[in-house]
Amino acid sequence: MAEHVVIIGSGPAGWTSAIYASRASLNPLVFEGAITEENRMRGTLPLGQLALTTEVENYPGFPAGDLEGYLDNSLDSTRRMMMAPHQKEGVSGPELMELMRQQAINFGTRVKTDDIVDVDLDSTPFKLTSLSGEVTEAHTVIIATGASANYLGLDSEERFKNRGVSACAVCDGALPRFRDKPMIVVGGGDSAVEEADYLSKFASQVHLIHRRDELRASKIMAQRAIDNEKITIEWNSVVTEVLGNDDEGVTGATLESTSDGSSRDMDASGFFVAIGHTPNTGFLNGKLDMNEKGYITWTQPHRTNTSIEGVFAAGDVADDYYRQAITAAGTGCQAALDAERYLASKGL
């Protein structure tokens, strides 16, 4: 028997979809992702990108404070025991995602810790094949697999992720560890300039590292970086090493000149990578319309409909602009409501 709603993905968009679909008595099934080394390396383990961050200061409803008692009371005791100790400074990324997951389960959401690796969207019910080989049929599908930040691929970069290395200035830039200290942004496009400009509100100085002698950013954005007294553009430079230690996290980076090969070390407390994101859509094999960056295209204004009727997309997998937890959750709500109304229109 086909499922009414299958949700692929387990970030804010996926769990919000599940909460709304469950409350609408659609009995949704969530494929939260498999726990594999490949997923760990790609940053696509269950609970999404937010589970890879530490402090979350900008999600409404969670001001700074001690949430330990609430977490103990709200979450499944077995999963609670496996979590990192609560820091008593508001909610962390993993804690927020566990709370969303638990809320969905409380309303009846079923969860499979598996990946969907192939889809047949040519006819209904749709057929979804998991990593374990199981085939699930569904009348509607909500894709909420997110997008993975692109990193440089340095071992030292991996070592200091969430300890000074980040791919989201809006998420992390205002944290106390970065205030009034030098920061590094790697990249040369509009996103990199936006990140540097945002960080300049908090940093003592922002070093924008670019491998060429001209930014790829639009002229107006490039001029913004040049005009900002707190942004220094380090031309013709690449990062070969992120520097740091166990006590302080990131302390700087080693830069190499693309002109003459010389190296130098630069002090910094924050290292922000702004070289793009890759939407997690490989399993779709091009079966949905996507934009030039590979993000799923919403085909109706203010709706989460995709190019195939009955398939909806929510969160960062279809959003190459905002990429925030709160906007992902919002489109997750929309996708569940869109799926509910679609099913009703079909008498399902």
C-alpha cells in the first residue's frame, strides 16, 4: 500500500514537514538518512547541516538560557544520553534538531534511518529505492535533502569545523568568540563579499582571500568590499593550511601566493568559507527541473510545487538565496500543506 507522504531529509524543512503532515493525519514516513562514513564526509548525516553547528542564536523561541531540564524532559532518554552536554547558553544545533525530530515523532511520524538513492517519478504512486534496497511507494513526496557547503578539502579545515571554521557568517559571525577579532573569508563571488561585509560588523578586520587579481562578484558588490575600511582583499592568494590548537580553535591560516609561490601566516579567530553550496540532489538523476546551480525549481509562485505533480521541495535544496534554518522550516510547513491539499484534490 502506498504511503500518503514520504519526506526525504531530516533538517528543519524535513521535520517541519513531518510535524504538519502528522497533525493532518497523513501518517508521514521520513527517510532521515543513513549513518555511513560517506555521509559523514559529505556532511549529510541525519539531522542535517544544523546538527554540525554549535550555538544557535537566531532561531526564534530559544533565547540564551539553561535548557537542560527541558531537554531531559522532552527528548527520548536513549538519544539524550548520546548528545553532547548542554552548555546552558541557549539551544545548540544538534539539540534543536533533536527537539524537532522528537516533536514530529510525538505526532506519529515514522522514521527510517536510511537514504533514498533512486526515484521513479514517471508514474504514480512514485517508487523510491533506499540504500538498503527497499522500495517504498508514495502518493506524494517532499524532498528536503538540503545543500552541503563547499569546503577547501584541507584536513586542518575539517579539524576545526565549528571551532572557528564555518560556511555561514549569518549563522555564526556574531558569536562572542569572533567579536573584535580578525577573521578570514575565502572566496571571490557575491556570497563571499556578502559574508565579509556582514562579518565586518563584528570583526576587528576581515581578510577576503581570493586566488585571482579581480573579484568574480558583481561590480557593485566588489566595490562594496573595496570601500569597506574593515575589509582587506588578499589578492592572488590561496589557503594551504588552517592554523589552530585544541584550546583556542582557529588562530589563523597559511596563505600561498598564486603569483610567486611564497607563503605567509595570518592571524584570525574565524575562518569562513564562501565558495558555494552543492544541493543534495544526486539521487534524483535529473528527474526534476533545476536551476543553473542545481537547485530544485519551484514551479508556482509562493508554492513548493516542482516540475512533477505530487512532488514538493522544501528548504535549502530549493533555496540558493536565504539558506537559514527558519526559512527552511517555513517552506517545510508550506510543503506539507501543499501535499495535503494535493492529496485532497485527488481524493486520497
